[in-house]
Amino acid sequence: MGTCHCSRCRKLGASSFVFVDRQAVKWVRGRDQVRSFTPPPPYRYRRTFCAVCGTSLGDILSEAESVLIPADTLDERPEIGNRFHAFVAEKPPWYGICDDAQQFAGDVPAGASLD
């Protein structure tokens, strides 16, 4: 799990995301109702959402090994803690980071160890 502080995630209303193995995502119904938006760089994650109810779905249609899903959309609480904060340079001054997770001024660098 990680928290993004970029302006896009803040405007989405959710900024904590869980990385889920793409093979573990099982569609029951509604995949045909998912719409997406691809942002300009430096943002790399596409935004997907339900065309029926508007729920943000992160980058659930990603072809990567893991997909990014907003933690707030999960019915069950994940048994993990926050591992990082991305785009801390875009964080509003009123938001305080209250954990010891790694912080990155921009995106998490490729190959960064998040242990």
C-alpha cells in the first residue's frame, strides 16, 4: 500500500492505493462499464472508474503484474500498512504525514526498495 499526494489523487478523493497481483483480480460483472483516462507525464497511472456509479477504480485495467486499486474501494480492510508516500512535493501544507513510510518528492523511482 502506498499514498500518493499528487494533485490528481487528491482531487480523486482517495490517495491510498493497494497494489494487487493482476492474476488475483477476478471480474464478476461490470468490466464493460469501466472507463479510463490516461494522464500526461510525469503521471504514469491511468485512472479508471465505473461509468454507472462513478467509483474510482485506480488502474484496474493495467496489464502490469500488479494493478493499483484505491484502498477505499475494498470491502475488506487490507492487512498491510502504508509503505511509501509519493509526490510529497505536491502535498498540501495542511496534510501531515503521520507514519514512518518512505517519502519521495515525485513518483517512486523504478527499482526502489520499499521494505
